[in-house]
Amino acid sequence: MKRVALSSLALALLGAASAAQAQSSVTLYGIIDAGIAYTHNNATSTGNQVSKIGFNDGTMSGDRWGLKGTEDLGGGLKTVFQLENGFDVANGTASQGSRDFGRQAFVGLSSDTNGTVTLGRQYDPLVDMVQPLTEDNYFGSIFGTPGDVDNYDNNFRVNNAVKYVSPVFGGFQVEGLYAFGGVAGQTSAGQSYSLAVSYTNGGLGLAGGYFYTKTNSVTAFGSTADTNEDAAINQAYSEGARSLGIGRVGGQYAFGAFTVGGSYSNVQYRPLADALYGSNETYNAGSAFANFQLNPALLLGAGVTYMKSSGNTKANYTQFSLGSDYNLSKRTDLYAVAAWEKANGQSLDPTTGDAVSADASIGSYGSPSGTDTQGLLILGIRHKF
């Protein structure tokens, strides 16, 4: 009798453990992306232009490891969380300002019928909804907008953020975000907010939205949103900005082995009283791409981006990009990507505030050319786990 009772207790405990495991899950995941890059026209500290061969990481995907999980609370409600650390595979150091979980860190509740609410350091709705429809989703930074002025390559996240994502209704989905500035007595100082909507129907995907962040006297953009500061293009405007507004729309259509798409963005920096520039600086950028799945293992892509700035200074940038990605397995791929860019007009020197000849600077790499043209070729390997 005692043996039967013990056996029954053991079976009950095993059943309870299995049920608990079925209701909760935690996943460890990551990406390691490393390559060799050749840059034609890379400015030195003395202002000379040289060719450069060096190590490059995070070309197709930013290096990361993370934990994400859920707990089933019943009735279609569950807890969700994600902690994601970015790192540099070249030397093992942490990225995103050496934060422990600089890429993402949030917790929240998700309902099958009412949507998901999360709190923490997160991507804004434009990143979640517009970026998947761009060539950055397939080939990464090489197709990014010069200087990444519109966050095409997801270079910044939002701190202190509350985000809501709706369920999908008839192909439509809405996402909104608000981030608290945290300045005593100044509710609006340092705040960020964003709203986006997407539509999906078969091979068609469309999305658009707006993001806004405001500085404060304590921590500038850092209180809520990171910023993109590329010395060759927009550093002077970012450092002296009172606010940054980004509007983006994008779309793609997949048919057979082909996927084609395009996007447009409008970016505006508004200056502080003591900024090096006295009038708003606006960037308008448009891009188009086409991909061809040559076979189940090999994807080929090509794209073009044109960006024009106006306001305090005027410049334009034309960039052509190519990409190829070959899957060795479901987790490991080899890639080759290349780009060439031409700049015209003037930008602002971030040190003196003088108007200077615009430098070419491909995508979001932030490597000033010191001249009006730049070329980049990267060969690499990526592994996902």
C-alpha cells in the first residue's frame, strides 16, 4: 500500500511539473555575425583618404544573445519578457553604450483578444512595422540610409517606454509607444512618442508611422531615445537638437521568387538656442529594392537610396547597394555585400559649425570618407542559435 501511495505521489508530481513546463517557457537565443571589410576612401585623423581592410561585425544582423519567455496565466492572458544584450564579436565588449541589455529589456502582458502592453527599453513602432518591409530586413546595414538619419538600421532604442501592440484585424495592426522623460516639474522634457500602422494581405505588406523625441536640460536625448550621430553627415544636427521627428512609410510585394519594395522617410532636427545651427535641418530619403531567390539556398538583392537635406545646409547622397546570402544550413549562412555612394553639396562641421563639403558615408557604418565618394565590400559569416 505504501509503495502504491508513493508511486501515485511521484506520478502526480511529474504531472504537475509537466503542466507547469507547458504553461511557461524561457528561450536562450543569439546571433554571431563577423566579416572582413574593404573600404575605399576612409578618412584618417589627419584628413587623408585611404583604402582600408579590417574586421567588421554585425553586417547582416547585430551580434546579440538574449533570453525571452512567457508564462500562461489562463484565459488567453500571458506574461511576456525579453532581455537582449548586444556585443562586439571582434573583442567581446558590450555594445549600446556598454549596457548589460542594451538591445532590449522589457516585461509585460499579452492578451489574445486585447493585444500586448510592455514596459522597458524597447524598439519604437516604426522599427517594428516599417523596417521588416525594407531591404535592411534581408541584407542589413549596407542598404541603410546614409548616416542612418531615419533609423533605417534600428540603431536606437527607447528607454522608459510603455508600448501597446494591437491584435490583427482584417490584416491591419496598430502600435503605439510613449516614453517618460523623467524630469521633475517638466512633464514633456525628454519624452518620446510614436505611432504606426501596418497592413498585410498575402504577398503585400504596407506600413507607416511617426516617431518624435524631445531633449531636456539634464540628459538630452539619452533620457528616452538614443540618437544616430554620424560625424560625416548628421552629428552636428543631432548634438544641437531640441527635438527629432521621423516620419516613415514602406511597402513590399512578394510574387514567386521575387520581392520588390520601397520606402520614404522625412526627418527633421529642430535646434536648441545654443546650437551650432539656427534653422531646422530636414532630410528626405527614398529607397527601392528588388530581391530574387535564385534557389532555396541563395538570395540575391539590389537597391538604390537617394537622400536630400535642406534647411541650414543642403546636400544630396546617392547610394547603390548589392547583396547575396547563401545558406549553408538553417542556422549558418555566408554573405557578400557591397555599396557605392556619391555626395554633393554641403553639411555642417560638428566642431566649428562651418558649412563644409558633404562627405559620403555608406549606410549606418559611420565611416567618414573625407571626400564625396565611398565604396564598401564585406564578406562574412553569420550563425544563429
